[in-house]
Amino acid sequence: MIKNFKASVLILVLICCFYSADARSNDFRARLSASAEAEIINDLSASVEVETRFDKILTTYDRSLVEATLSYDIIKPLRFGVSGRFMHDMNDVRKFSTAYRASAYLRYKTSIDDFDLKIKTALQYGFDELSSSFASGMNKLICRNSIGVDYNWFGTRFTPFAEYEFFYHINNTNGGIINQSRIKGGISYKINKPSEISVFYMFENEFNVAWPVDSHILGFSYNYKF
């Protein structure tokens, strides 16, 4: 009996040490989005995207986002874009708030056999994507860098894709830090010439912040090009 008690105490101490060393939590989330894109003049395009997110293992409304983007193809592989995003957010005590964000990006895209390689860097100022409700209370300057690849599946309407992205918080009070990364994989299906649907899984990892969350995210999107 004494041995069982000692073993129980040891297990309890190890559990406490584990949770004190890592306050990380996990969540399963979902994103539903729809977007429309049109070419205004040669090489100049405009798009609008609407997205709704759910968290707390899909039981709670998280936020809605509306983003408008204007992009220009400087040369065939290089695109420059600017965008503005509006957010309607619900925090952990079910209070609603709104926030705004502006961003600019450069994207390089090239084809290698059946693969499209995309490298993108962006600067954004405003709210960020961290889970903690207090994180959206301060305007942040974030540099986002990503690399992605699409596979043009010959003879089918399917396009598998994968992407890695990390976030660098430039104006952090303690100096610049990398505080978030994403790994994303999915597949798109061409319904017809203008319409496409996509489904993806994304693992979102937060670090170097208080109360980080590892999120497993399932997403569905619809895109229409005029």
C-alpha cells in the first residue's frame, strides 16, 4: 500500500511538473470561406473574401472576416498586392469587438514540370491571429513569410497543395520574435472554368507567447473568378 501511495505521489508530481513547464493547450477548429476575383484591367485584379471561423472543438463561433485585395502583376512571376481586413470577433466571455488590419505583399510564382512553386512575404499592421483575446488589443506589425507548392494533376480537375508559413512580430515590446507557424495541406477541385472548391487541414502552432495554443484546423472554401 505504501509503495502504491509513493508511486501515486510520484506520478502526481510528474504531471504537475509537466503542466507547469508547458501551459500549452490544444483545439480543433474550422474555417468556412468564399471569395470572388476579377481582372479590372490587364495585370490588375481585385478580390473580396468572406470567412467565418469556429473554435473550442467546433462548439463556439470565433470570428468573421471580410478582406478586400488589390493586386498587380509587375512581371509574369512577380505579384504585388495590398489588402484591408475587417474582423468581427467574439472573446472567451462572449463579448464582441471589431478590429482592422492593412497589409502589403510580394509573391513570386514559377512552374517546374507539373508543380507551381510560390514564395510570399507580407507586412501587416493591426490585429494578429493569436488565440489569446488580449492579443488583439494591440496593433502589431507582423512579417509573414511562406512557401507553397501546387501539383497540377494531369488529366484531372484536382490540384493538391501544401504550404508552410511563419510569423515574425516586429514591434514586440521585448524585441522581434517569431511567435507562430502554420503547416497546411489540401486539395482543390475545379467545378467549371470560373468556380473552384477546396478542402484543407492546417496545423497552427503558437509559441513565445503566454497561453499558446496548438490548433488543428479543417477548412472549406469556394472561389469564383470572373
